[in-house]
Amino acid sequence: MSVAALSLLSAAAVRERAHELLDIALAGGLAEWRVDLARLDPAADLTAEVVRANYPDLKVPFHARWRHFTAAGRDLWSERADRTPWADPAQKARAEFDLAIVSVLLDAGAGAAWRYRDAETGIELSRSEGLAVASLRLFEAGVLSADPRQPLQAGGLARLDAARLAQAFQVNPDNPLVGLEGRVALLRRLGAAVGRPGVLFDEMAARAEAGRLPAATILEVLLQRLGPIWSGRLQLEGVALGDCWRHPALRRADATDGLVPLHKLSQWLAYSLIEPLQSAGVEVVDIDGLTGLAEYRNGGLFVDAGVLTLVDPADAGRSHAVDSPLVVGWRAMTVALLDRLAPRVRERLGVTAADFPLACVLEGGTWAAGRKIARERRPDGGPPIAVISDGTVF
């Protein structure tokens, strides 16, 4: 694999270039954005307030897809997993990899209009929670399996079609889902790339040394193995770069000039694979080797709290391409600002970084605070910046 491309396929690259773009913005070098670091303290106040409201004991789990499988006070996946006769912990972990990978890749923004009514619990859900429960029910029904005798696996992704996903996700003209075709195409490419996603459990477990696996290694495996699924994205020397975009302000004297890696869905997935690995006996270490997530809840928190302001206020009323400098800069600065916000949140909560890693700050946390302030600012609770998406980015 190209050395230049490989240098962009890591959490360290995301963090380095995100902070570089933030520094450029602080010096007034971004045409679209201004930064007011004084507004970080009110953002930290809000985030700490939300953490205490959601988790009064401050026992915050990692930011992971598993949180969204809880509905109506029930842990829907655990209910199914507990009554399933697994041959061994590895078999369960492979199934959980199947579920988490599919569900996270389906977790791009659903749009404000889409809803999912869960027949078993009777509740109606939207956005990430709705997508999570819909994907769980899809998985449980065996639609993704290549073997009818083993419904809890996703070896049949290459056969998935838009009509079947639309039916499972209750999509119709009155209940539209943003990027339906893009989601199906992404899952089909996933099936073509790896067959069954659960095989990645064995690949990651094999990378552990003395039973310990750095969280950043989870991401590196994902980026290298899943690169081919990101159709139409940038490539460098024949290597697909995934969630990596160009920004004119970031300069390098090599082939990576202008390139800004973000890897939002892949990092969200890396966080979500920690628990299956640990349950199967692999100790995941250095959780903060991963970064914050460049998505619209975290990013919206900084815009709505006034940390980030648009140079041209009219841009708030326009829709922006995901590869535009405005959106790339917003997403990158979100990653860097999360690193600056996290110590402030911990200080307010009286916790240490060791006991309260970034994954807990996100879960407790910035994602929920971003949603809360969005609902206060806009009737639909949507993001402050409208991004044109194909269903595979946010």
C-alpha cells in the first residue's frame, strides 16, 4: 500500500490535520469560519450539565452503537443475545461485529421526516435511534444472512436490494429516508469487500499482543479493509481514502497536499467494536487514541454555542456539498475542538482522563448536548448547517 495513502488512514492523521486547520482558523486563515475559544466554556458548561442529567452517577458508557439498541427501557440486542445458544464467545463477537458494522454504516443522517415504528415495543423512533432499531430488526430477521439456518450473521450483504431495505425501514412517499440507494450500495460493496463483516473480529483479535489491542489499531484495520466500499471518494496512488476530503488551506509538500482525513463513520464503528472485543477476551487499550467524531451533533454544538461562526451569515440558509471547504473545515475543527473541550468537561465533573476518556465525553456528552441545543434553536432539531449527503457520510 502507498506510504502516502497509508499516512492518512489513521486516527493520528485525523487529529494532526484537524488541529492544524483549527490553528489556521484561529489565525484568520479560513475564508468561511471564525473561531471564538471563549465560547468553549459555555459549551463545556452545557455538556457537563447534560452528562449529569443523563448519568447522575457519572458512570458513562463508551460512545457506541450499542446505546441505540436500547428502547422503551429494554436492551433489545441483549435480550436476543441472551437467549441465543452461542458456541463460544468468538461466535457471539462475530455476530456483534456483523450487527454493529451494518448498523453503523446505515447510520448516516436519516432526514427530519423519517420515522420507524417498532412492532415489538410499539414505540416510534427517528434519526439514529430509529436507524439502529430498524437495522437490529433487519439483522434479527435473517435478511442479511447467507444461511437460513443461521439468521444472526451478515454474509449475504452482496444480495441486498433497495426494495428490501425500504420495506424493512418502512420507507414510503410519506416516510422518506435520505440516501436509501446510497446505503444499499454501500452495504453491497461491504459484502463484496469482506464477505461477512464478522471475519474482522478474527483479524483484529490476531493483532492483539498479550491480549491487548490499541483502539487505534481497530480503526486502522477498518480503514485498510473497508476502503474499497467508499465509491466515488478520493484515491491516492490507487488507494481509496474513504472519508477524506480536500481543503485549500492545508498545505503539504507531498502527495497528501490539501487532504483532510476525518473517517467519521469508521471511527464511530471503531468505538462500537470495543465492547464485542472485550466481551470475547481482548483487552482494548488507549481508547483516546481515537478522536472525536466529525458529525453534525458534535459540530452543531460548536456552531450553536458560538464557538464557530460563519463569516457569511447567509451560508446558514444554504445547502453545502460535503466536499466544500465550508463543510470540510467545519468537520475538521469539530474534531480539534472536542480535544479542547474534553478537559474542560472533565474539570467540571471532577473526573480524570483515565476514568473518563473521550468516548465517555462524546456519549455523556457532546453528542447529547448538540442534540439538546439544536432542539432549542430549531423546531426540527436539525443541524445548523445543511449538508448535501448521499447517506454515507453523516
